[in-house]
Amino acid sequence: MRILLPLLIALPVVWAALAAVVYRFNRRAADLITALVTLITCGFAIALYLFHPLNYPIVFRLFGISLVLDGLSHLLILTAGIVALFVAIYSISYMEKYGRKDLFYVLFMLMLAGIYGVVLSGDLIVMFIFLEMAALSAYALVAFGLESQPLEASFKYFIMGEAASAFILIAIGLVHAAAGTFDLAEAALRLQMTAPFIKAVALGLFLTGFGMKSALFPLHAWLPDAHTAAPSPISAMLSGVLIKALGIYAIVRVLFNVFGMTSQISSILMILGIISILVGVLLALGQWDFKRLLAYHSVSQIGYIALGVGLATPLGIMGGLYHLFNHAIFKSLLFLNAGSVESQIGTRDLKEMGGLSRKMPVTSATSLVASLSIAGIPPFNGFWSKLFIILACVQAGKIWLALFAVIGSILTLASFLKVQRYAFFGQAKETLSEIKESPVPMTIAMVSLALICLAIGLLSPFVINYLINPAVGAVANGVGYGRIVLGASK
Amino acid sequence: MNLLNIALILPIITALICFAFRNAAKWIALIVSAIVLIFSVFIFLSGHMISPWLMLYSAPFNSGIFMAAAFFTFIVVLFSQKSAEGMERIGEYYGYLLITIGAAAGVLFATDFMTLLFFWGMLGIPLYLLVGIKGNGGAAAKKTLIMVGGSDALMMIGIALIWVINGSLMIGAARLPLNNSFTIIAYLSLLAGAFAKAGVMPLHSWIPDASEVAPSEVMAFLPASLDKLLGIYLLARISIDVFPVMPNSMISILLMAIGSITILAAVMGALVQHDFKKLLSFHAISQVGYMVLGIGTGLPIGIAGGLFHMFNNAVYKSCLFLCQGSVAQATGETKIEKLGGLAAAMPVTFYVFLIAAFSISGIPPFNGFVSKWMIFQSLIELSKTSPLWIIWLAAAMFGSAFTLASFVKLIHSVFLGSPTVATNKAREVNWQMWLPTVLLALLCVVFGVFAFSLPLKYLVFPATGWILMPGWWEPGLATGLLLLGLAAGALIYLAGRTGGVSVKPPYIGGELIEESATRVTGAEFYNTIREMPVIKHIYSAAEARFFDIYEILSGFSRGMSDILSWFHNGLLHTYLAWMLLGGIVIIWVLIR
Amino acid sequence: MITIILFLIMIAAAVYAVETGEFRNAVYSLALLGLGVSVYQLTAGAFLPGALQLISVFVLIYVLNRTLLPKASPREFAEGEYFSRAVFLIFMILSVILACGVSDAIAPNSYSPYLLSFVLILTGFFSVAFKKDIKKIVAGIVIIEYAVEAFLTLSGERQGITPLIGILAIVLLAVIAARLSDRLGTTDVTKIRELRG
């Protein structure tokens, strides 16, 4: 099973190297192999769930570099695998209009490999390198349209992203100066004996850097630009996976497993989380650009995840990680919906839409499912994770946070019903009379994600038991992570 | 398989079949709703039943309400066979109806709050889609789901608090006294859910908006009957089993104040409506005020009266909406001014409507009278301990008076008077449409005449315990006050009809003009009330939606959104400054 | 001592790159900075990063000359960015204080190289934050990348391939910035604000 870990990273990298060549000879083959690669990595994630004992990490070592798979990274790999699979299928037809599909596949595969690498690496420098790999591919993909908006968004994203990367790298240097190692597990053991001042500064730099990658308020300003300007499948990938793998995952790993959680960090995360929830959703409420609205909701939903995780109680972590998984599914679905609408009618402006439920029934129905999911309406998946986060807030005695989370949830519902009202309800405009449903690969991707939303909602106890709880266990180990991983690698 | 599970799952599964086969949908829905009705009777008759798989249980009280819900589903499906024939999304329409009854089973039979919340939230989806079923109701459907779904989200806090305080999510695992802020917050947040569903002020405003776009069948099904049953069920459940509301406690006074305001404000709104359906929708809000008032007393007889009123209201209100649907089908018109003289053309609908109107106005021997009488009785009983009773009593009385007045106006202008362009070719509707309304009207009579031997005994008292009625049918204070209220209503009606006694052919500017231009429509009867000094301002504020909590809050959030949006000025340096500022604060907090 | 002199040279190069009006000079002074980092890494025994850093300098010169050099610069200092400038000043002051504390905590006996490396990083941040010419912003990012490399080596890293990643980022950034200024016909970052709200 161990060998699957490097394969998860190597497979996309190898295909990234070959894709351009294969594309030159046979375009259809390149489409299919890309989908196949994502399917295989997704299959790996599922296979690992089936064959490896719960709550016990797998460690793969090569040349002193370690890859570690525990419950938390496993959840992220599954999330990334599922979203990447449907994004790849969707892109087959969506990316036709952009041209340069070979370059797209190369960048997409590099980004996927980077995400897997970040999540799997057990070493800070390796983690940083994969993080940069994913981030650089993301900058390039945001600019893929080469229009003024994508370039502007990409530039701003790039500058802020590099500033954040510098913060992270300085923090890594401080950890090395203090603990003499880049290895997460060893650092977890040694950092407990170092001076609190350096630890605190390093932690603050990590939190700022990773917080920017995950777009927590006030580090969120790049996100609405970047996620709006990127091609829709990439927006799905960015909002669905990237901000979580590079942001939330890294925060959780470093904070809980390496530095150890304290009440200060907990309150920082909760406060940033709750402000993100409210600011993100309020900004979304005023948007008329379909994708920008969705992008601001990513800020808001990341806030829920940070709030849940920041509570640092088992229930809170469970709610946060469950919401991470759910958000990946429904937000990527929403971006795919937005892309479907945009590619068919040529605009993202909600005011110019209307009556699309008759013209585009699949897009309309799946977007309704996703909207209800994100708004936390049962029986869809978002309901459960939001419920757990609110239960956890109240359990921790923070009724005010629960109240704000609920207000955020109501406003989320309001803004998505606005989308439904303006885009899908009503009479179709004259200009939209010739509109048809999107091509088959796009509808397949959307319907599958919608069904997953429903399935997770209905099978919630199983999902919690098999996917979320191992991740919660890994987080709850705290700095015991070091001992466990070092034990597992012997 | 357990009947409870079947009652929940069968409609939801068959709803999917309805989506797929739109031509067969009406038959599937008819058969399934009949099956569910039969099952619900079995469940009711078997007393207690438990399904361990989904943690459902039935007792006489909740299975009685489910029986009523199944009955209304069946009635509406039956009515829709003919009335909804031309609907474009017919498959979805029946599918949503079935999902609603399935989810209602989940709500009613739930043993714990988690299950209840799950199905409660699920009910919002078919409601949203049914309000928007004609495709033009985007705004109203949006408002409906924001208010209903938003209050569901609030319920999460209440449920979380109960879980933390009690250590258990079972409904009624322990009685929580309403004497500290935690239980009060929990109670209020659950109340928000119940109020939004039932349409109690201030969470009522989705109902009139929905009435403008939703078909009459939908109005009869959801806001008039099923949502009332479920909302008041939850209110009663939490007020009896979880947080016992003590008479004269703060919460009791709050509930009664809300009930009274709802009764009066909504009926005042109803008085000035020009749209048949919208007028009925205001009464749907007003009537729920009586239920809240009754349950809010905290006295057994008040709770019993409130619950009985819940059943009664569902019967006559769905009947009224279906009659309105028949009228709309026959004439294609919902504006009151354009209707008139339908009594001769649609005799069945007219008499049925008359009975239902008498019921809602609380005229004996129809069912509305009995439940209102019980509520009045409980208020009188309250007089022994609280001086505030007179306010509640006055509100209830004037509510009755205005209700009668507004229905007299309605009956006059829709069924009596002279026919109009829209109504002179109207015919009685198909039997499939009038039969359900006749059944409901019969029920109005049966529930009124045999109140104690049938509905109270079997449906209400299982929840409240047997109540000895003080002075039943004696010419006591309650009866007298009720009749006084009716007399006041008649007076208001007569006061509105000033002038127009002598009849002459209209003769203006030297020539005879068409009669339709001068006929007394009845829609303007109460313009005198509208023109009164203070009330005039209240009406104009209400029309500008100053009292609509939805509009207030959405205006506030839009303002906040604009402010935040202004800060995102597109400058890279601003964004970088936020980021560095964030970094400074984070590091400062950590090294402090 | 040599380390300190090297760092002082690097800081001088960085400051010149930020403040010079001629972008060609800025490119070569950035190259000097990169060279300094490389020399420092090689003398400290970090051969792989040092070698990669050396290669990156040539890539840097080539790429910046090809992409950004031909673009015309705007006049400096736009009006009305008081908020961000104030925040940056606070950030700079607090960062210097923090840098003193951190350097002292890491190496109580030889803190000056650490302090100088932080000053180098802050020079980069200064350029990114105060300049409205996107060429200068790119130069600032280059300084930050190089300075962080130097800091990593200082703190004991010897094996990493982070310079490779750094130069890849710079190449991509330069290409995107050049495309952007082509598309909009300006290199003034305060005029690049189509996306807002």
C-alpha cells in the first residue's frame, strides 16, 4: 500500500510531462487519459481507505524525504481526487473554446500533483516546494484566458501569494533555526523544548501565510478576483481543493500536530473564522457576477471550517473537517454550474439571465441542489456539517459564535436564492431563446457531484464514521503526531 | 416493514416516479395519497407504534395530526386532478406534494430533535418549489424559503442548547424550566421555527407574497393547512413537553401578546385587500394568532382550544382556498372588484364557501365557534390571576368582529351582487373540484356539532389530557362575548355600507353608462377604516413594508454589503495592507 | 565579518534596485544581489542551493530584459493611498523591532547576519508596497525571494532546491506582468483595478 503514496504524486507529474506530446498526436486520447489519471488517483484514495487500518499512519521514506498518510491527509486526498475527477471530465468540453488544451492539462496535472504533495509530505521544505508547485500552476491557470481580467487577477494573486510564501518560508527557517529539522514529526517533538518567543513568531508567520492561501479575512482580497477570472473548472478546483489543501490543511497540520494548540491560536482562528463568515457572505449578497458571488462564498465557507477547527473540541474539528469535505463538493459543483451557464449564454451577469430552468434543466436542477447544500438545507450534505459546527459552538459555551454562524447561514441561503431567482426562475429573455443545455461531459460531471451531495447528506453517519472520524483522530493526536509518525516509519 | 417508515418513505420514493412520468403523475399521486391516508388511519387506530430504524414513534396526538395532514394531502390531490390539468410542471407539482407529506411524517413522528430538524428543514424545499411552480414566482419563492429556511437555521441553536443542557436530543427527555437565559434562548429559537412555518407575526410576511403567485391548491395545501398543523404542532410540543409554559409567566405573556397582535394586525390587513387570494392569506395569518393565544395561556383549556383551532382552521381555510381556486378556474379572475353574482352560477361553491366563512368567523354551530369559545373561556379563566386578560380578550373579540366583517364583504362582492364581465359566463366547476370542498364543509359542521364526542376526544385531548368544560353551552360570559363580537362585525359591515340605498339608473353627463362602471363592488367597503387618522399612517407604512422583518433585514444587509464592497477598491496595495495588518495583529496576539 | 559585508553589499544592491529610475540598472543590481546570495550560500557550504542560485541569476537577467525592460514606467507616487502607506510604515517599524528580537533569540552571539537578512526582506516588501510601477513590484518580489534564500541558508538549510522554485516563480511573474502591461497599456498598478467590489 505504501507505494501508492509516491505514485499519487508521480502519476500526475508523469502525465504532465507526456500530455503535451500525446495531445499533438491524438486529442481525444489526451482528454481520456487526463480523466483516467484523475480517476486512478481517486481510486488510490478509495483503495487506501479499504485496505489500511484506521487511525494508523502510513509512512513512505526515500532519500530522507518522508511521505505520511494519516486520517487528515487521507480525507484531503479523497476530496482532491473526487473534485479533480469531475473537473477533468467537465474540462473535456468546457476547455475547447480556450484552445491550448495541452498546456491546460500540463498545468492542471502539476497543480494536482502539488496538492497531493502538500498533503502527503512529512517535511516542511518538501511541503513548501509542492505548495509552490501548486500555487505557480494556479497563478498560470488563473491567467489562462489571457484577457485583461484574468491577467489582472493572476497578477494580484501572484504578488500576494508570493508575499505569503515568503512568510511561510521565513517561518520554516525559524523552525529550522529553533528545532534543527524540517521534518514535521521530529519538529513536533523538538519544538516543545524551544523558546516560546521564536515559536510564537514562527506560528504567527505560518498562520498569516497559510491564512492567505486559505483566504481567511483579512487575507482574502485576492480570492474573489482569482476565482472569478479563472476558467470555471479551475475555479472549481481552486475553491474546492486548493484553498483547503494549501490553506486549511497546512494550518491544521502545523498548528495542531507540530506546534500544539493553545487557547490564543484557538481564539484567533475562531475570530478570523466568524469575521470571514459574515464579511464573505455580506459581500456575496451584493454581487451580480455569478462567479464572484460564488468566490465570496468561498471566503465565508472557509470561515465555517476555520471556526469549527478553531474550537479545537472533537466535535468542532469534526464539523470543520466535514464541512471542508462538503464544501469541496458543492462549491466545485456551483462553479461548474456557473461555467455551464457562462459557456452557453456568454455572460456571468445575473441580470442578463432568466428563465434558464426551462432551457438548461440539468444545470438548473444541479445548481439548486448545490445551493440548498451550501445553505445547509436538509437532506443535502451542508446541513450536517453546519449543524455540527453550531452544536460544537454551543457545546463550547460560545452561543454568540453560534448565532453569527446561523446568521451567516441565513444570508448564504438568501444570496443563493437570489441566484436561483435571477438565473433560473422567470421567463427566458428574448436573447436567450436559442439556448441549449451544455454538452454531455459537463452534465455528467454536474449530475455526479449533485448526487454525491445528496448521498453524503443521506449517508451522513457512514461518512462521519469512515472518512471524517479518522481525520479528527489524526488532528486530535496533537503533538503526539511526532511520536506516532516516527513510530510508524520504523 | 413498519407502517411509520412506509408513511415516510413511500411518498418520497413515488415523488421521484412522478418527476419521471409526468403524464401518470396525477394518478400516482392520487393512489399514493390515498394509501398514505389509509395507513395514517391505521397508525392512529393502533395507538402507539415505534420504528427503531429511523427512531420514529407514534402516539394518538401526533398520529392524529398526521392523519389530518394525510387527509388534506388527499383532498388537495383530488382537487388538483381537474384544477391543475393545464399546469406545465405537473409531474413536479405532484412530486412536491408527495415529498411534503413524507417529510411531514418525519417531523410528526420524530423522537429526537435531530430527526425533527432534518425533516423540518426538508419541508422548506417543496414549499419553495411549489410557490414558484408557475415559474414566475421567483421573488415570492425566494422570500418564502429565506424566512422559513432561515428560521430553521435558528432552530439549530435551540436544539444545540437543549442538547448541551439535557445531554440528550430526545424530545421531552426532561422538562426545562424557562427561568434562565439559556432555556429562554433555546425556547425562542425553536419558537422562530414554529412561527415562520405557521406564519405568526413577525415571520408571517411570506404568506401574502406567496399568495400572489402560488396556485390556490398550493395555498390550501401548505400555508393554510399543512404548515399550520406542523408549526402549531411544534409550538405545542415544545410548550407542553420540553419547556412547560406556566400561566402568567413572561413567556406566556409574550406568546399571548404576539398572538393578539397577529390576530388584529393581520385581520386589519385583510380588510383592505382587493385580491381574493391575498385576502384569504391574511386570514390564514390572523387565525394562527388565536392558536398562539390559546397555547400561550398555559392553561389546559387554552392549549386544547388552540390545538382544536389548529384542526378547525386547517379544515375551513383549505376549504376557502379551494373555493377560491374554483372561482378562479371558473372566471379566470382573482380581483374582488371584477367578481360578483356567482351564487347563482356556482351554487355548490357558494354554499360551501358560506359554511367555511361562518366557521372562520366563529358562528355557531360550526367548528370555529367551538374552538374560539374554548380560547375565550381560557382567557376568562386567566382573569382570576392576571389583569392583562382583558387586553387579550379584546383582541380576540375584535379579531372575530373584523373577520366576520371582512367575510361579509367577500361574500357580498364575490357571490352576491350583480355579475360582471368576468363572471357572467361562469359555470359550476367539475365534481372533482367541488367534491373536496363539500367534504371539508361537512367536516366544518361535524367538528362543530359533535366537537366533544369526536375531534376533541380523539385528536386534542390525547395531547392535553381530558378537560372538564366549565359551563358548556350555558349562556356564560364566553358565549356572550363571542356573540357580541359577531354583532360588532355586523355593525362594522353596516357602517361601511353607507349610502347607496335608493337605486336609480346611472345617468351621468347626459347619457346612460354601462352598469358595470358604477356597480358597488364591495372592495371599497372599508375605505372608511383605511382613512381613519392614525390607522391611515399604519396602513401606508405597512404597504411600504416598514413592518416586514424580511425587508428590514435585507435592507440592512444590502447596506452592509455596499460598505464592504466599497472597501474592496481593486488596489493591490490596499489588499497587501490588509494582509500585512492581519499578519501584525496575529503575531502581536501570539507573542503577547 | 565577511558574511556581514556580503549582506551589506546585498542590501545596497537591493536599495539601489528599488530606487533607481533606470530599470536596466535595477536588473543588474538585482543580479548582483542574487550573486551575493549565491556566494554566501557557497561559502556557507550550501552547494546545491548556491549553484542553483547562480544559475537563477542568469535566468533572471535574461527574463527581465526580455519581458519587463521595454515597458515604460509611470510617474511615481499616486495620490490618496494614505491608508496602505500608513499600514506599511507601521508594518516596517514593527517588523524591524520584531526582527531584532528574533535575531537575538536565534543567535544571541552573532545576531547581525540575521538582522541584516530581515532588513533585506523588508527592502523587498518596501518595494512591493510603496511602488506603483509593476516593474518595481516584480523587483520587490525578486528581492524577497533572494533574501529569504539567504535567510534559509543562515538558519542552517543546506540541501533545498528552493532557489529553483524561486526562479520559476519569478519567470512566471515577469511573463504575467509583461502580458498584463501589454494588455492594459500601462505599468501603473493603481490603474489596474478593473476587478473590484
